[in-house]
Amino acid sequence: MNWFDLGLEILLIVLTVSFVLGTIRLIKGPDVPNRALAFDLIALHAVGMVALIAIRHAAPMLLDIAMVAAVLGFLGTVLVARYLEQARDGE
């Protein structure tokens, strides 16, 4: 195992731990803005994890999955922000 592969493994472990912590925050979050932030964190970590796995396995097709996950994560965050904006205005 060379240094590059070791670095990828360490990054995947760090992202996985952070992903789990973000999931806990999503479930236990005290209010909706914290949960929205946790959702955005999870979406970004999912994109990073898929990209690292694509690099590790030399599978460029997985990068398409990462792009779709990034777009869906962004749209989800925008929808939650829109919901929060409407709830604040009392609509």
C-alpha cells in the first residue's frame, strides 16, 4: 500500500465518522435550522465519499453519481431554506 492509498483510506474514515455525527445531528437536532444544516453536511459528505471511492477504484462512472448527489443535496437545502422562510413569514 502506497501513501496515496493510505491517504484515501484515512480520508474515507474521517468522512465516515463525520457523516455519522451529521446523521446524529439530523435525528436529534433541537430545531429545523440545525437539521437543515445537518442535511447539507450529509449531502456534501456523501459526494466526497463517492468521489474518493471513484478515485480509489478508478471508476469514473461513480463521478456521475457524485454529481447527481451534489445537485440533489443542493436542491434539498434550497427547499428546506424556502420552507423556513415561509414558516418565518407566517404563510
